[in-house]
Amino acid sequence: DQQVKQNSPSLSVQEGRISILNCDYTNSMFDYFLWYKKYPAEGPTFLISISSIKDKNEDGRFTVFLNKSAKHLSLHIVPSQPGDSAVYFCAAYFDGGNQFYFGTGTSLTVIP
Amino acid sequence: DADVTQTPRNRITKTGKRIMLECSQTKGHDRMYWYRQDPGLGLRLIYYSFDVKDINKGEISDGYSVSRQAQAKFSLSLESAIPNQTALYFCATSDLGTGRETQYFGPGTRLLVL
């Protein structure tokens, strides 16, 4: 069973607008979450993380929000830029799991 | 030079053939991982290794084997390839720690099994 899901396979946004990428999880033991970004023909690269003791973490144009009661996290990109066009994966971790569980990915296209 | 390299980058093989995908890293990390990416399924862990003497199965290890030849090298083998092993394969590394450390991925190997 997929413990981490990204229900939107793709998203298109105008340059300068906000991009919101969503991620849902089923395992309440997850307590650490990350977002990775992947360009074509490259491996994923780390973007931003959040611990379950927080509900928000910001890094420049990128903000991750965590709603533990809803088992939901989201990545906000403001303002969106064409260079943000990529596939975004969320990932979750819990002690004892020994691995990150990755979501299915959302392909973001930022239209100039 | 890239910190995590994978060879080959692309491979076409036939059902029943044995193939090996190789991963090398210059980051000095102890932990190494093999993932596969499939459309609609995201990244799934095949095997991971916390050091040269430690090999662990991931979610989808059936049909695969690995070898950690050195701290810097981690190989994935398909003993008898089948078409549903057609996928994009990634190697990754991370520092030793709590397990929450950022993973650094190679560029991927695209495998097609006919």
C-alpha cells in the first residue's frame, strides 16, 4: 500500500503565481518529511524538510506546511518561476522505519 | 565531477538475461540505497546498506540482489530480468546518523527489459 500519496500527477501555474503541491500520508508514525525536486535526466535533489514538531518551514520562495491531524503536507512556491518546472516528490520518515517513503510525484509546469 | 555516478545510464536487455547496475560515490557517505521509479508509483526502495557489511532489503527486493564492494561502491543485479523490471533506477547515498539525513541521488539508469 502506498503510505505517501500525491494525488495530483501534474500542475500548471503561470509565472509569478503561487504553486501549491500537496501530499497525504496514512501512517501516523511519520514524524519527518522532505520535498525533493527532480529535473529530467537528473536524480532528485533535496529541497526542504519539516519535522512534526513544527507546522511550517520556510526557505526563500519555498514553504512547507504540515497538518498532522489531517496527515497532510503541502509545498508552496511563491512566486513561481519557469525554472521551478520539475517533478516534486514528498517523502516521509519515522524512527524504526529505516527508510524514507516517497510519494508518487507531481509534475509542475510554470508557464512564462 | 558528479558526487554520485551510475553506469550505465541506459540499458536495453532481454528477458532472462543477468545485468548489473553500478553506483559509485565520492561523498564519503556510509549509507547507500537503490530505488526504482515507475510512473504512478514514485520511488520505491529496493535495497539499502549502512556499511560494507550491512545489507538490508527494502520494499521491493524480490528479483534483485546487491553487492557492497567498498564504501564507495554499491551494485544492483537483476539475476534474470523480466519486463516488469523496466524502470528508472536510482542510487542514493547519505551520511551516517539518525536515518533522517538528506539523500543524494545519482542521475539514474533507464532500463528496458524486452
